[in-house]
Amino acid sequence: MTIKDIKEILGAKLILGEDWIDREVHTACGADMMSDVLAFMKDQSVLLTGLCNLQVIRTAEMMDVVCIVFVRGKMPDEAMIQMAKEREIALISTGHRMFSACGMLYEKGLRGGASYR
């Protein structure tokens, strides 16, 4: 699945990342707790979150996230957009709630990272 596919599936708005829209995404994680992101994300992932702060971008960079999807219509501020641009992380916003957005991507074949045990 690509970032473009995710955008289309979610009926989302691409905020940043036109140049990276064809990047492959292998797994997804829906979380508002960045500690969960650190524990369960894998490389070339998409992060779905309702948080809008710089820590989301910093965490995404550490975990090699290629795309962040902001749910519930959340929009990043200019500082977040600039930081994501410097790190080449695509940003998308969807009006769907996290549960629905994750379900839509799962239904189309995108799976999560490591399981909790």
C-alpha cells in the first residue's frame, strides 16, 4: 500500500508530501500515547493519531514512520509541518475517528506491527 492509497481510502487531505506520495507503507499503528508507538511500530509505517504536537513528529522520526494521519479533522500547525518537511514525513488529515480510519485501512489489507503479549 502507498501513501496515495491511504489518502484515497480515508478520503483524506494531503497536507505535506506530494513528492513522497508513492512511498510504500507496510504496517500501521493507531495511538495517542507515543510510548505505544515506540513499543509497537515497525519501519515504513503509517501512524494514525489525534495528537497534534511536535512530539508526534519527533517520535515518528525515531520509528522511521513515512506518514502521519491526523484523525478527527485535526490539522498540524506550521511548526509541525516544517519539522515533518525537514524529515520527509508525509502528513494527512482525515475527518474519520481513529477506530474507523484504522478499520478502513485494515479492511484494505494494511496490518499492524508487533502484537502485545
